[in-house]
Amino acid sequence: MKLKKEFINNGIKSNILLLGNITIDSFTCFFNNTFIVFKTIDNCHYLVYTSKNYSIICFDLYHKKRIAEIKKINKELITSFRHYIDEISKKDLVLTISSMNNNLRIWDVKNWQCFLYINKVYNEGVLYSACLLNDKNNKYLVTSNCNYFGDSELIKIFNLEGNKIKEINESNDATLLIDIFYDKKHSKKYIITGNKNYLKSFDYEKSVLYHKYYECYNGAHFSFIVDDKEEIIKLIDSCEDGHIRIWNFDTNILLNKIQISKYSLYDICFLNDNYLLIGCQDKTITLFDLSINKIINILKGHNNYVITIKKIKHNYYGECIISHGFENDQIKIWKIKK
């Protein structure tokens, strides 16, 4: 890993330093969660990504070395990763998706054994996204479909034996991203989808639409996060038109719309309670202050669209940002100065 002494942004010394590339062989398609970075139950910090030869690579961020490589499986390109901790069995789980093949797997990180494989989740379209849902003592797999014809927006829910439990089919819309929101204040679970033209939330227990978050705008909603720190729960999403939109989750009222760029916005994540990191089509990362609705920094260093951004507390560097650009642009690490 090559380190830079300091990072200069438009002549202004930044408090976020680009340390350099972590990888030399990563490759990604145009999907969310193109890598994952996480702290394991055993207090290790791992980065998991897809290499150019379609292998899954598990990289130890502290010791700076590969600890596992799963050779390409049936010529499948892994397009998306998610990490979860099974509190009951005390295991780290990794969910991987091969979108073009409509297949998914769940792995035990301890030995990288696959214990769940579902082939052809959808007969038509593309399996863009999937996530795990905790329901009492059980876990369920929730999947989404990106298909303009046939079984569009058909949300499928499986148990971890691979058996389909139920389906939610609300309307004909192409779903790009799916996730779970646990409303702890009201003890409710919601499925949230980012679609071609809308955001939607579904009441998990009732399997019905809760809200559609829609403005007069036809374009993709690429990423979203929930801010539930205050009384009003906010749903924040990044859009193809270069805006972030902030919604009241429980009323679907648009609270704010802010233009970040004239280009598309991709992944977003919290830096802390007040700041957002936003990956942009113009190869930059925008640091946005939610308390004053203002851009306070633009980070440059990628050679292609910034598709995925994560934050982690590194054993050695402290608080860090990990980011990934499109196709052959490598995964980078940024140090956050105190």
C-alpha cells in the first residue's frame, strides 16, 4: 500500500487523507455494495471483494494480506456483498450475489464454506440486491428483481434452508436496491426498495405497501439510508439527477431536495451523525454537512464513477473511509484526521 503524506483538494488542505489503493486486482460492475468491509466477531478487520478473474478475495486490513480466495464459481461474477453477524451461533456471514446468473450464496467467514445456495431466484430480469432480515430467533433472506416485464418488483422471502416463505408483488417497477429498516421505537420492521422511479417501504408483517416516496422525477434512486436519531425518521436517498432527497419516512413528505452535482449520485453513507459521504459519477466523493445543508469538501482520487463507500474503524489508522470505483478502478482507503 503506497501512502501519501497529505491530500490537497482545490488548494485547500483536507482533513481526509487519501492513503492509496488497497487492491491491485479488484473489478466491479454497476451495482451496489461492490465490496464489504467489516469487523469480525474475533476482532479482525476484513475487506471482501471480487477480483478480475471472478474470484472472491478476503483481505486482512490490519496485516495487509489475503487470507482466503474462493476461485471463480461456475463463471459467475459476484456483483454484490453484504455482511451480517449471527448472534446466536456467533458467526460472521457474507451474502454474495451473482446478478447476471440470478444466483445467491451465504458463506460462513470462518472457513468460507457456502451453507446456502439458491439458483435462479428469478426466471426473468436481474437479481440486483438481497439482504437478511432478523425475525425473532429466525433469519430470512429478502430479494429484489430488476425487470421491466414479467415478474417485476417481486420481492421474495426465503428461510435459510432455501425455502420460499412468501412474496410481495406491489406493482410493475424495476427494483435496484433492497434493505431492511428496524423501527425500534415502534417495534416494526420495514422492507425498503430503491426503484427506477420511486422509493418504497413495505410493512413486513402485513406484506403490504407502507409508503411510496415520489416526486415529479423519472430517474433511478441508487442508494438510501435511514436517519432515526431524532423524533422524525428521515429517509435519505441519492438519485440519478444529482440530487439527494430527504423524506419523512412515516408521512412520505419530501422535506428537502439538494443538488449535489450535475452528474448521477451513487452510494451514500454516514460519516457521523451530521455528515454524509456521497459517491458521484464525476469520480469524486462529496462530504455533505446535514446540519447546515452544505457541501464542505470534495475528495478526488478515483479514476471512474465512485460506486460504493463504507466507513470503518481500522486497527492501525483509526477512522477510515473505503471506496470503490467502477470497473478496474481500485478500492481505496482514506484516513480521517481527528
